[in-house]
Amino acid sequence: MQDVLRPRHGELDLKALDRTFTLRANEGFLNIVAAPLVTTILKEAPRVRLRFAPKPDKDALPLREGQLDLEIGVRGTSAPEIRSRLLFRDMFVGVARVGHVLFLDEDISIARYAACGHVATSRRGTFRGPVDDALEQLGYQRTVSVVVPGFPDALEIVRQSDLVTHVPRSCLAGFSKADAAISRLRLFQLPVKTPEIAISAMWHPRLDADPAHRWLRDTVQTVCREVLAC
């Protein structure tokens, strides 16, 4: 039993590792981290295969049943035994197209922000989120005209319309300053405070001592720090 549970060092041959890892993360994370993660992993362990699963919810059952090796996202409260490691901290920023009337005055007040039409992002299709809670506490309401499942969708709609949105700052890490899409978008600080976003890697405790899984966790964390400079 001690041999099974105790982490073993120096026994992992990455060049010979023949294994499939299933990871679950949202579209925004995949757009930023998937490509550099795949490059790093295949360089170190060329026989490893990665399967990225869709993330319709935060249900811990797939981790418990062994359907997932690693989940990336905000830690839930439904499975207290699930282990986690903080990857990075994020925050919401506002986004609108270049030339939007919101930028006619550099001071973006709460009233002017709330008066805009908004694009919301929700996997569950809900029209309400943390920004609405923050606005309501100050006596304001916004009009959500569109709800989309992913942040990239919200950015594309905002780029071609007069709507505004908010996304995690990390969502924009995958764009270079010369990118045509991002060059037509402008970021701004939200006029209301929203909770910080803590993004973690989560796994079932039975995988704690697995050398290959520990290598996977370490690699994901390293790539996140390199890509996001955090």
C-alpha cells in the first residue's frame, strides 16, 4: 500500500510513455493554452496522446469515475475530495470595438456602461452574471442582448457590432498586437468590481502518486505560467 501511495521519482521514461490523457477545459482556455501545451508535451513524450473533452458543466462525476485525468477551471464545491492546484489568477476586463461611443469620453462611468447593449457568456444560457450583481448593488441594470456559450464568440460579435462584453483578461493572451481581430477591439477597466477568477487544475486523489500524471500536472502549470506570464 505504501508503494502505491508514495510518489516515485526517477522511474518515468517520457520517451517511452505510451498513454492517453483526457483533459476538460472551456473553449477560452483551449484557445490560449492548447497549442503550446500540445507542443511541449509531444516534444517531451512523443507517444502520449491528448484528448480535450467539452466542458458543459462543473460536474465532478467524470473525475470520480476516471473519465477525465485533469480538469481545468474554477474550483467547484460539489466534490470535497477532489485535489486542485492553482494555475493562475484572472480578472474580467471590458471589451468594445475601436470607435465605440463608449470611448468618446475616457471616463467610462457606471451609467454609460450600463446603458450599452451587452453580450453575455454562459454555458447554461443565463442572462445574469457577476457584473449584473455588481451593478444591482449600485442601483443599475444593464441590457443583455445576446448570450453565447464561449468568450471567443462574444469577442467576435463585439468586434462587428455596437455591443460590449467582458471576458477574462487571459482570453486575449492568444492574440498578438498585430492580429487583425484584436486590433479592432479595445479593452477597458470595468467601472464595477467583480470577483477575481482563480483557475485551477483538478484531479482525483487516486492519481496523486502516479508519476505520469504528476508530470502532466507540472507541465500544464509550467505552460500556463509561460503563456500568461504569471
